[in-house]
Amino acid sequence: MRQLLTLVLAIANSALAADWPQFRGPNGLGVSADKNLPVQFGPQKNVVWKTELPPGHSSPIVVGSRIFVTAYEGEKLLTIALHRATGKILWKREAPRPRREYMQDTNSPASGSPVSDGRSVYVFFGDFGILCYGVDGEDRWRVPLGPFNNANGHGASPVLIDDMLILICDQDTFDAKAETDLSLCDICNRDRPCSVSKLTLEDLGTHRCLSMWRQQQATG
């Protein structure tokens, strides 16, 4: 089964819209500061291009002149880069897949969205771990993680805070917030209760707050 990545007019031109560098955009809040965006689009309305891609549950991110998204094709776990203005596929990279994570039928092995600082793009697959590519597709580093025990399968997306890459790894037997130093690729684990969660970073003026949600509780 293939899917179409459709770019609406609102983000076709970098002068019209800012970057959307991670899941739910800047700070993970799902809010854009851009104005005068189209409120209607469809197969023939406000569409600049369409590109057929393998399936996946991740959200595309937009950084500079490129769009990044994860997908799967048969047994392959893929990271795909497209040209923002034309939809042309610039490169595909396959991640190792040493195992097959159990997941519910509505999930997929490519559910986590990429994150990018404009120089590198970082992706997570539950069947492998974290990978880092240059925006031009060069393989920079990779960190195997898991295996995991999650009845739903993984869907967490990594976030960037300064030189730290942070990822929630919820599971039923051991849970961690994996922190990866981008320069050293070291891993630090922090225990936390299992939940369905996302990371949100808010600037509170005197400090920044990283929030993680769990059932009936928020941690910051």
C-alpha cells in the first residue's frame, strides 16, 4: 500500500512559512506563528505537488529546502528526504532491522517522526534505535536501543534541546527517557512510569520546562 505526501501552498515557499522541525512543530505545541494560511485544500485546491511514498505513521518535518519523513516498505525501515518546492525524492536510507517489535494493528514500524536542527536529521525506529544522518543523506552515527516491551508498539518521536537528543521509550517492563549527547553519542537513562506521552518544551522566561505526560500526572 502506497501513500501520497501532499504539500499545500502554505508551505511550498520558505518565505511563506517557517520550518516545522519536529513532531507537532516548534516546541512540540502544534502551534504555528505563521498567518494567512489557507484553510481549505483538497485534490485540486491549494496543492503544489504530490509524491507517492511507502506507508508509515510518522509526520513529515520541514527544514530549509527539505522535507524528511520515515516509512516502511516490506521489511525495510526507511528515512526519506524530499525537495520542499518540488516534492522530488532526494534520498532514501535504510535502517537495520534486527528484530520485529510487536504492535497493535493500527500502528506501524515507522511511527516516530524525525527531528532536525538543519544540519542533521535524527530518526527512531522501535525495531532498531536512533540513527543520525546529514541533511544530504550521509550516515553520521547510530545507537541501537531495545528490545522493547510495549503492547502498542512504539510511536514516540525524538526532540532536540541544545546539544541533547531526548526520546521517551515507554514500555511495560522498563521505561526510560533516553538522552543522547549529540557530540559523544552517549546514552543516559532516566526511569519513568509507562504511559502514552509526548515531550513539550516551553520557554518560561527564566528557564525552560520539558513536560512529559502520563495517565493522571504530568512531569516537568
